[in-house]
Amino acid sequence: MKNILFVDDERNLLDSLKARLYKHRHDWHMEFVLSGDAAIGVLEQRKFDLVVSDVRMPGMDGGQLLTVVKQRWPTAMRIIVSGYSDPVQAVRLTSLAHQYVSKPCDGHELENIIERCFYLQDLLAQESLRKVVGRIGKLPAMPKTYGLLQTALAQPSVTAAEIGDIVNADAGIASKVLQITNSAFFRLRKPMVRIKDAVTYLGFATVRNLVLSAEIFSQWPAPEGQSDLDPERLQSHAQCAAAACKALAGGRASPDDAWLAGLLHDIGYWILIQECPKELGKAVQLARAEGRPLVECERQVTGASHSEIGAYLLGLWGLPYTIIEAVALHHTPTAVTPHNYDLVGALAVSHALLDPPNAHAILPDAPQDQSIDSQYLAGLHAPFDWQEAERRVANALRPT
């Protein structure tokens, strides 16, 4: 049974929530408290899997509460419920919470979010994945410049010049960021030659994501004797997936998150190529010999696929929950019940619409997933239909 703690200073709202969630009483043990101080007291007495907190409360507010929860009980997932529309405040809150829910919150939406949080929590805690990760000699640390940007962007007063200075401190990363910025994927009207100009034009979040891209791809290994595991093909596929996913942004999938999810969806291969190249090579051979999806063969050979391993790494790096969930589920999006069109759906559909040369990071001739189709997209209540999705992806990948 999962333990959930709800925190809000409005008793009527808590009573309404308690009535709404009563049907889950056999699966979830739920406690409801009226203040941050009371929540700390309850957390000290019982282990909770999830904390759901309002932001505006007298005394200890939701942001302060989740800061304490993050420090003292880091394994508990955190959901913040807020009526703030200020984007700076929203960025600060999302750095503290795995999920950010806007007020007024629809009860069905909150149920769906809680269920998905638990699904991902269980997926990344399964014994087979822990065994694979335990065999890996060393998980990569969060890239340095990206970590500095994360810290800087948590400060409300940060400026474009300060962000530019952080990127420019590493000449190699700065040049790579400008190279990506000026690539066909961003379709700029004129070339960018200075990081500060890129920051001003593209925005903080996009530049932060570009830095992560530059730092990761600069370290792609090239294993000996493994011709299928080509770092250049991996990079090309990631860039195409990022552009396609961004083209399908909408609903609960923001353009920046969509681009980053597409870019990172196969980061699990980054670990497998470095740490388990022979096992991955064996999975590739099995997929070819039996005509099965590579992701299935990865699970058979190693015990976990690149999807789960990549999501596990991104969780350690502290990336947004929505990115982690999309990476974990990009081959199995129907494993969770969607409430509306979001990042999981955007990544799954964009991945399904990539043309054959770009459709797979390792096996260019692999069959497409037939379960992601127009019916799947319609069921998500997406802001466009399948034909429009095809048009958007084709335009995003068309050479300029």
C-alpha cells in the first residue's frame, strides 16, 4: 500500500479531496493535514511515498515544506499545487517538486498524476533494473556546466549576461552550443556568433537544454568492433527526435520540454554502450535474427532496456519528472492512462512519425511501432490530428 500525505490550510478543500479519493482507500493510505509544521510532524512518524502540498499556507508555505522534504526524505515524490501564474515562481517550484499542478485542480487530473507517479516510481525501483544498474561500474555525473545553469536559473534575478558567462567559461561547450544553435533544427534568420545573443534570442531554458546536449554528445563513446553502435547515428537520431517532438508541442507538453525529451529519450544507450557493449551487441543480433523490437531483446539480455536505464540516470541528475516519465515510457506509452495530451504522448507520436532512416538510433531497418497511430493520438485529445502531426514532423525535418 502506498502512503500519501496531503497538505493544505483549507479544511473544506481537504475534506472534498478526502471524499473524492475514498475509493482508493484499499490501495493508498492517505493522511490530510492543515499546515507545513503538522506535515513535518507526521513525516517524522511514518514513511510516505508521496507528498502533495498547496503553495500558499500561513507559516511554512508549500515551497519551504517541499525543500525540507527534499532534504530529509528524498525518496518521497513531491507534488505542488499552485495558483501562481508568474513563470519565475513556477520555475522555482518545479525545481522542488516532481509534478506541478495548477489551481483550480481537477480531481480526476490529480488522481491520474498520482497513479502515474507511482507507476514510474515502481518501474524505476524494479529488481531487474537495480541489478543492471548495480553491475554498471560508474553512472555518469550530471554535466558540470548544466549543473551550474540549473543552480543559476533557480535565482529569480539571474540575467542573460550571467548565463552567457557560465557557458563561455567552457570554450568547447560554448562553441558546440553555437554550432547546434546555428544548425538547421533552429532555422534562425541569421547566424548567432555570441552566446549572449543566443541566450537573449532563444531564452534561458533552451540554452540550458543546448548545453546539456553539447556536454552529453561530446562524450559519446565509439566501442571497438561494434559497427551497429555508431555514435554519429545516435546523435543524428536524437536531434531528429528532438526537432520532431518540439514540432508536436501542445497541451501539457511545452516546446522546451518536448525538445529536451526528444534529445534525451535514448540516453540509456549512452550508458549501455560504455558499460555493457557486449550485452547490447548480443541484443542487436537477437533482434535482427528474430525480427523482434530491440527494446524487448535488451530486457531479455540485460534485464532492463535503455528506456528504464536512461530514466533512472535522469532521475539521479534531478531532471524534471515529465522528462523522466517520457524517456521511461517512450516505447510503452500505453502503460499509463493519459488525462490529456502531454509529453509522453508527444514523444511517442513524434518517434512513430520519424522516417525510416531516422526512426531508430541503432537499427535503421527496425519495424515501426504500429500501436502508436491516429486512434492513439485521438484518444489523447491532442490539439491536432494525425495528418497535421505528420505535416508538422515533415516540416521540422525538412532540410533548409
